[in-house]
Amino acid sequence: GIQVEQSPPDLILQEGANSTLRCNFSDSVNNLQWFHQNPWGQLINLFYIPSGTKQNGRLSATTVATERYSLLYISSSQTTDSGVYFCAVEREGGGNKLTFGTGTQLKVEL
Amino acid sequence: ETGVTQTPRHLVMGMTNKKSLKCEQHLGHNAMYWYKQSAKKPLELMFVYSLEERVENNSVPSRFSPECPNSSHLFLHLHTLQPEDSALYLCASSHRTQNEQFFGPGTRLTVL
């Protein structure tokens, strides 16, 4: 099956700092999503981004499908950004099946 | 209600009990999913339903039995579970042809 690797696995930031999270995948995809999992377990949709660049407030994401990676940028981080960030992909011809990466655990400190 | 809801939010059960998890989506989607998230592990897909038909059973033990009576509701029936089945169970939904998935808040299951 498709492999999804996220880096870094853990990240600690001071409030106000910027960061970049990376997602590498091993096969062609027709769906890529970024999620934020809060401390209560809820998965919050950040981006649906099989290709290109999108921005939403302090967050932006870029997927370069031909090179099989995606980046999530967080600017001016806040303590509420803490949690786990997951990348999930659907392989081309994958029949709606999302494969999740292992996540990046982010902690933003005052 | 909007989005995807799940009940109960927390469940503690013994190994001989039978219980059911419920998921309901209010997004007009026609595909629904069950995922399992064990501690320190990524989400694992369990079942996929598309147009109320099961299209994927990801090698899940038969003690987990899904049911999708219509495009808005999904159940996961549990019986004779093991302690290693303790996990967060998440439901999601999407359009069948554009697979942007939206998740419910999850049911945190503890098997004693």
C-alpha cells in the first residue's frame, strides 16, 4: 500500500513562531487532506489539497503532486494550535480509502 | 445538528457485553467510514460504505459488525471485544466522487 511519512514527529514552538510540517507519500494520489486533531480527539479539516496552494488565515498548504510531497505552514503560532497534525492521502484508484501519516505532535508554549 | 455526530462519546464495556456505536451525518454525503485510532498510532481504516453498500472491510475481526441502513446513518456493533480493542473510534463521511472526508468527534472505547 501507499506509504505516508510526516516530519518532524514532534515540534515545540514559542508563541508567535512560524513552522513548516512536511508530508511525503510514495505513490500518485488524487486526494490529500491535512487535519488538526485537538486534545479531545476531534479531527478538524484544515485543507483538501490534492495539488496547488491554498491559504486560510495563518495556515497555508502546498502540494507538489509530481514530487509526492505536501507542506503545511503555520505562521504566528498560538497556544490553540497545539495538537497533532495529520496528513492523509488517497492513492489514485484507491477507492475512497484514506491512508494517514503518523502525525506531527505540535506544542506551542507561551 | 450539523456535520457528523457520534454517540456515545465514551463507552466502557466488559468482554462479554454487546454494544453499538452510532454515527449520523447531516452533510448530504453518500459514503461513510469507520476508523480506529489506538494510542500512539495513526488512524486505521476499518470499513467503507458507498451508497449504503460495504465496499471495504480492511481485515477487521468479525467481533466488529458494521451496518449502514441509509446514507445518513452508520452503526458499529460490538460483541465479545478484547482489551486491545480499546481505542478511539471515528466515523467520517464524504461524497462518493469527491473524497474530502469530514469526521465526527469519536467514541472513546474502553474494554475491561
